[in-house]
Amino acid sequence: MRPSPEPAQIEHALRILAAPERVFAALASAAGLDAWFTTGSELQPWVGGRIHWRWRGWGPDEEDSEDQGEVLAYQSPHHFAFTWHPSGQRTRVDIRVAAHPQGSRVHLEEHGFADDAAGRRALMRNACGWGEALTLCKQALEQAEPWRPQPRAPLRWARPEDLPALVALLADDELGARRENPAQLQPYAKAWAAIARDPRHGVLVLEQEGELRGMLQFSELPGLSQCGQWRAQIESVRVARAHRSQGLGRQLVLEALRLAAAQGCGLAQLTTDTRRPAAQRFYERLGFVASHAGMKQMLAADRATARSA
């Protein structure tokens, strides 16, 4: 006896460089949908809730249309299921969002299409439509807020309000005290603005009991050498004087190495001042090798052409 064919259904999967909470909100809330897909939609976020989608000027033909459905599952930020009526047929859509090392993985299924010519037309139309819609969702989320992997607590990425504490950490040692100026934050604010708008750069901080006790600056750099290998640059590693020799510096550097690997960097590099022999031993214990001689030259920047944020 011939086995009956599997019911026709749609499946799409893609990765979005955004946290699961942001992805779920974009797909399963009225405000989130209106930000990239619909105009004036309504969605009740509970099982049995009603959904009313409204499209204005959608697609190549700029069509206006509406549809209504029922929420079948709402488990934020992981599972959203609903019914709707594409081409007049009632189908079920399941959207699952899972955390991924680089954002989120979205898996969508739609089934319930009639096994006739109208059902097959609806399936083909929706398969193409979901491909376009999910691509638009991905584009909207990734352009609105560039993705970067999140550090593990108690570490986090620095925020604008952290700037005075960051500068104080930079100045909290013998060398930094001679070259930093916490009383004049304006040049630091310009540098911070440039760092903050580029997702390849960031300042990693370690916060305990509401106090910033450590920091480092982290950059992902493209390189042509070694077959185009990306590398992570680590600099400005600082731990507050009162909290040194407690393993905080080790936490910072190891987390920076984890984040670098998660972003596809094949090596990590840093320089350390030759007047800091203890720092050199510290990095060697963490696996760094003094394979190159670092050289620097201070430049007298022309005030008329100096870089500004």
C-alpha cells in the first residue's frame, strides 16, 4: 500500500544578529510588527488573544490588506504560534526563537494548506512572502542596533554614563597618573562617541557592588595577512588600585578572549609597557607570547586636521 504523502508545509530558518528578546518583540508584538512589517496592527499577547494585521502599500503592487487570527502559543522570547487566513485558508504558523552565539536563530513553520490547486497556490505565495518578510525583519533589527555578543556577569559593555569612572581607572596607576586628565573629559567624550558608534569596538567593564573595578578596551580588526584573519586588539587593561590581586584582571582578559573567538577572530594581540614587568608576566600566564617587538611613535597632530568624533 502506498504511503500517504506528508502534508505540505512551509519551513524557513535564518540567523539574526540580535538578542532573542528583540527578535521575539519584532515578530510577536503590535509595536514590533509595525516597526518593519505592518501599519496599525493589534495583538493580544496571550493564548486565545486576537491578532489583527493591517498592511498598507505592501509588496511590489503596493497592496492594502488585512487579516485576523488567534494566538495559539505565546512563550516570550521563544515560541509564538497563531492562526490566520492567507488566500482565505486557515493555517497555523509557529515561530521559534533560540539563542545563538551570534544573536538568534529563527525557525518558522506554516501548515494546514488544503491539498488542492488553491492550497498549493497559497503555499507558494506564503513561502515567498515569508522569505521576504523574514529578510526584512533581519535587516531592520541589524541596522537598528548592531549586534555584539554579551559578556558574562559581572562583566558588561560600558555605557556613556560610565565615562568618568573609566577615565579615573585609566589614571589610577603610576604611568596613567602622568598622562591622563580626569578633570578634562571633553577629549575622552569625543573618543567615546567614536567607539560607541562602531560595533567592532567597545570597552569591557567589570562591575561589583555598583562600582566599576576593572576595564579594558576591545577592538576587532580585519587583516590581510594570515589569509585575511581577523584579530582582537586588547588595550587599556586596568583594575582599580584597591581591588588588585583578586583575579579581576584575569576575568577581564579571559572574557575578552571568549568574545573575540565568538566573533570569529583567529588571534588576540596586545602591547604592554616595558616599564610594567609584572604585567608582562601576567599576560604570559594567560597564554600570550612575546613574539614581536612593539614599537610606537608619538605624533604632533595638526590641530586643523586632528581626528574628531
